[in-house]
Amino acid sequence: MSIQPPTPFHATAQVAFHRTELGLILGLYGRMVAAGEWRDYGISNLRDMAVFSIFRRTAENPLYRIEKHPRLRLRQGQYAVVGMDGQVLKRGNDLRAVLQVLERKLIRLVEK
């Protein structure tokens, strides 16, 4: 009977936004900051998803969460915009199309 050496500890891989994805998200974020609607953001890289949270003020709950779930890319779509109440506002595999739900809010702000 042979004794096997202990397996080295492997950190589990985390899901993160790619540079191009962050470019789209931060472009929208910058326009909303310029409009005075958003003031802060946070990024979480978790084991099964990545989250970009958007805040009106730092101490509040997020207004919106942009989530990336790679496991859902063959089902509902890997990107989702989730509102403050947890309702999924838009879901899909094209991040630009999913962010359109937030772009419409910016257009409404400019029209007022």
C-alpha cells in the first residue's frame, strides 16, 4: 500500500470581467456619473459569477447590479442587469444589448 502525498491547495478560479467588458460598463458608468445619477461602484469577483454594483451613494444598497454568470451562457445568457429589488431587468449573451436597459434611463434623463 502506497501513501500518496497530500495534494497542493489550489485556489478555485474566480469569474472576472474581461477588459473589453469593463470598457463597456465603465463607459456607461462615466456617462451616468456625468449626468449626476451614479456616484460609486464596486466589483466582486466570485467563484461562480462576477458582479459590478452601481450605487447612488456609497452607504446605500446598489441601484443596479451587472452580473456575469458564465455557466448560463448556453441557457438564458451570461449577462444580466438586476434592479435594486432583485428583479432581472435584462438578460442575454451580448453585454452591449443587455446594457441598453440602462442606456434608456440615460436618454430619459437628457430629455427632461
